[in-house]
Amino acid sequence: MTLTIAIVGKGGTGKTTFASLTVKYLTEIGMTPVLAIDADPSANLNMALGMELGDTVGQIREDTRDQVTGGTFAPGVSKPDWFQYQVENCVVEGDDVDLISMGRPEGPGCYCAANHMLREAIDRLGNSYKAVVIDNEAGMEHISRQTTRDVDWLFIVTDPSQRGLVAAEQIVYLIDSLGARIAHAGLVVNRVTGDLSPAWSERAAALGVPLLGAVPQDPGVSVRDADGLPLVDLDGSSAIYPAVKAILEKCLMETTAQRP
């Protein structure tokens, strides 16, 4: 059974950092191969993983729409099979980690059918991996449109600000209102310096999801970002990776224990 992890939260809170270090942890414990899905249109998970960026799913959607509206789509070709083939061609392969990028959001017009077929194609692709890690965009598009897989763990990443918690509250509300198929969800507070304020802690406690842990501010992340170096090379000597690892160890151990 594939373990599926999704990371969401306000833009700039460190979702991609958490996603890349989640991929690093999964490879360390041998839960490979891993499929990393970059669902953020800015598409920078590849840099954090030290991988190339291939063609995007958004390009498939746009190219297919142009062919259909222009009357050049090959007659007799099954569109679901066509999408599956094209999605597989977008995968950038690594040793233990493969990467696929969702790319830009759709343009004007109706993409409901295309998005449905793309979701099914990506779901089928993900079933051949032991783990799938989804780095979501700053908004909630992939949850609100139900275009992500069933999720075992949803990590809501915030910073120690009230603005970050407002975004987290909106995410929790949307999950509940849609009945999204998410087994576990929790809050991760990133870029922490010193103690969390009582006002922040009180509001976080009222979210309805547990606070899974705090991740300290790590100057090494900014240095690596500035130099264009992959974050997956951070190790136990860094400030951030041991904290991320501790959160994942606890959460994934509980998930594994609950599975038949």
C-alpha cells in the first residue's frame, strides 16, 4: 500500500523545505521508491531535491486542449490512455526518488474532464511507488478540487505568526467542509526562534488538529537556497533536519502501526 503525504500552508512558510526533507527521511528508512509531486506552479521542489525539472502536467493539459479544439487530436486514440502515457513521460527519474511537476494552473475554458483524467493518471502512477510526497501550492486548489490522492498524512505548515494560523484555519475548515479523504492531519510550525507566544499557542490549540512539532529557524537553509544547493544534503548537524525527522518518525510510526 502506498503511503501518501501532502504538505500545505501559506506561501513562504517553508512547505517545500519540509517536503524535500520528508523525501530525504523516506529514502533513509528505505521506503523507496518515492514519487515527489510538485503541485506548486512556481515549481522549485526539483531544486530542493537536486533534480532536473522535466515537462509539466500543465503542459500536457494545454497541449491536449489545443489538439482537441483544433481538430488535430489523433482519431481513435483513448484520451485516458493518452494522458497516462504523457504523464509517465513527464517523470524525472532518480535513484530512489522520481519527480513530476504539475506546472501552471489551467487557463480560460473548462478543464474538468482533463483534470479528472490527469488525476486518475497520476493516481495510477503513484500506486507503483512505496511513498508519494505532494508539495502543494500556497492555496488549496488541489484539495478544493479533490485532485490529490487519498492522503495518509496532511502536514499543515505555518510560521509562528497569526497570518500563518489564519491560513491554517482556512485549510482545516476546507478539509472538514469537503469531507476530504485524509486519514491524519496536523500542524507543523516552522522557522521558530525562541518560545512560541501564548496568544499563538492558544489559537493553534483551537484549530482542531494537533500541533505535531516545532522546526527551528535554520540559517543553513537560506545559505543553500542562495547558492542553489539541494536541501536534501542537510544532515543531523543542521538545526532543521533533526526536528523534521523527529516529527516524521512519530507520525509515520503511528500510521504504520494502525495499518493491517
